[in-house]
Amino acid sequence: MLNLKDISVKYGKITILKDISLQVGEKQVVSIIGANGAGKSSILNAISGLVELFAGGITFQGLDLKGVPAFKRALMGIVQVPEGRELFPKMTVLENLLMGSMKTKRDDLNHHMNKVLELFPRLRERIQQGAGSLSGGEQQMLAIGRGLMSKPKLLMMDEPSLGLAPIIVAEIFQIISSLKEGGMTILLVEQNVRKSLTVSDFAYIIENGQIALQGEGRVLLKDEKTKKVYFGLA
């Protein structure tokens, strides 16, 4: 579904990504793992069209994305759930969900809304509550729900467990597993290495803007270098 070929990204004179190549197959969960500042979010932003490529290319379902603006990529089905959630805090849960429904036909809106609320029953309970008054975990659920309202072909999540309590992190990853079982294609940027690799079909580990390791999630989970560098285990 998605193919990145030797992409490089620069911010000014600083190279953020160098010669990154990765693939995401349909109905796969693929993780990008690495420390803060490794370049993980820049990969998602490049796919979304929020940053320009210095070199290389990106194709989505066989179509070259060169010159395609960010809003058209979203209409093509490339949907990003950003780090920090980026909700509209003064708007209600319902209004935030509706902001993600730009591709949903009016006749299908109620049906699709109900499907999202079945996945997130807590949001149904708070449907008229202001988004800014939700807990951190509820806000993350709302951010994911808003993304799903766009009927994504590729759902990209940037640090969905960041700053959440362990019990909520477990709930978020259960949601990711449910989406996977439903056939959703997911590209996941995440610092929680263990949970990411457990849920992923394939994973890429980024160091200093380059791919240091790649492989099947459960294989990397047992890899000695992964354990030493990312788990702090000898």
C-alpha cells in the first residue's frame, strides 16, 4: 500500500532523515520505533505532505505522491493522528468527531459515527462534553476516533501512548489490536517498544534519522541488540 524509497528530509541545513526506505502492506500494522529526536515523526509528516522531501519518493497504492498537497493526501485516505492529539478543546466530543468526517457521505454519517462510538463507548458517554475537559486517555481515544471518522485507508498514529497511565496504555493497544483484526492498515510511531513490537507485523528501528534495524515485530522483540539498546537489558 505504501512505499518510501530512499527519502531524505532536511530542516534548513540539518538532515533529519537520510535514505529511509520502508513499506507498509495492506492490513498490516507496521511500527517505527526510536528515541526522541530520531526522526520518527518526520517520517509521518513526510507521508502526510507536511514536510517536503529533499530526496527520494513516496508512493501510495501505486500512485506517486510528489506534488500532492497534504489535504489531497488526506482525501486519498492517508490519515494522521498527531502527537499531542491536537483536538479542538472548546468543541464537544461530537463536534471533534464531525471534524474528521470530511469524506463521509451524509447518508452514511450516523452509521459510521455509531461504529466509532461502539469502539469507544466512553466517548458516547461524553458526547456533548468539551474535549478539553476529558482525561488524557479519553482525549487520545477521541483523537483516534476523529481519525477513523475520515474512513482511512492508512491510519498513522504518532505516539498514541505518550504520557498515559499504564492501564490506559494497555487499553489503547487493545484498540490498536481490534483495528488490526478489523483489517485496518496502521503505521505506528511509538516509544513503548515492547507493546509496539507485540502488536506489529513488521517494525523499523530508527537511529539518528536512519534505519538501524528492521524485521518482524516478534522477531525484533527477541533480538539481543534491541533488548540491550531499547530495553536496557544486557
